[in-house]
Amino acid sequence: MCGIVGYTGKQSVAKQILDALELLEYRGYDSAGMAIVDETNGQVQIRKRAGRVADLEKVWKANPVNGICGIGHTRWATHGGVTTENAHPHRQGLVTLIHNGIIENYHQLTEEYDLADHLLSQTDSEVAAGVLNALYERMDHDPLLSIRHFVKELQGSYGFCIMFEDRPGEIYA
């Protein structure tokens, strides 16, 4: 079962996310990941790994990023195999997101938004990131308007936690 966490505040986000993901370990999952807004340059940095939260923590410790805003995810595969590439978060353009659920029309959206050559994973979630990024660009970087249009495009069930690279410190869910 997947789990989503997000944190924006005054404490180190990596510790907050890793601690929260550890609390979700009893639910079962196949990979874990997090995206953190780097406090030195404001860019979103992703760390993810197939395996347990302890494996994600090792990846982060080998290449740490510090910040006070981020999102984290534990995944139970529905689309695509158990690989680091398929682990969440997914980024397309300025959009980084994590997703619980199933986007039933992801094949149609891949074609409609011409995403096939831009995808690194085999997940419906990365397709969702690509669709939202396209809408975000079309709607003058207005996150709320973009998200409203985005959910109208989707068929299925979903919960998202979203960050936009040009809006550091903000999380949309």
C-alpha cells in the first residue's frame, strides 16, 4: 500500500520525511523516495530507491540535500515493475509529484500530450506529472488553475502531493 507525506516548515525536511516514511513501513511497499527543495539553490532534488526506507536513507546520506520543504512516498507497484526509475517522486518540467491510485486513461493522456519520448518510467504517475506540467505551462504557472484542469483530465482514483519548482516552500495536495 502506498503512503504520501509532505512537510514544509522550519525543521530539516529529510529527517521529517524519513521518520514519517518509517512509520508507514508496516503497510508494505516496494520502493521509497523523496523530493526536497534544496536550500542552497531552490531546485527540487529527488532521491529514490527500490527497497526499504533504510535503503532510501542510505541514498540520501551518500548525496544529502538540505531544505525545509519536501514530499515523500512509499510505493506498492500498480504500473511498471519494482525499479528505482518507477519509484516516486516523478518529475516532468517544473512539476514534481507523488501519487496514490490508478490513472486509468494514462495511455490516452500519453498520446494526447505527446509524452512518450519524455518518460523515464513505466508508471501512470509520471504521465500525470507530464500532463500537469503541460497544463502549468499553458496556464501561466498558476498552480490552482492548472490543478483544477488537471483533475478534469484524469479517469481513475488518485491522491497527489505536488511541488512546482518555481514555487519553493509550497506543497499542493
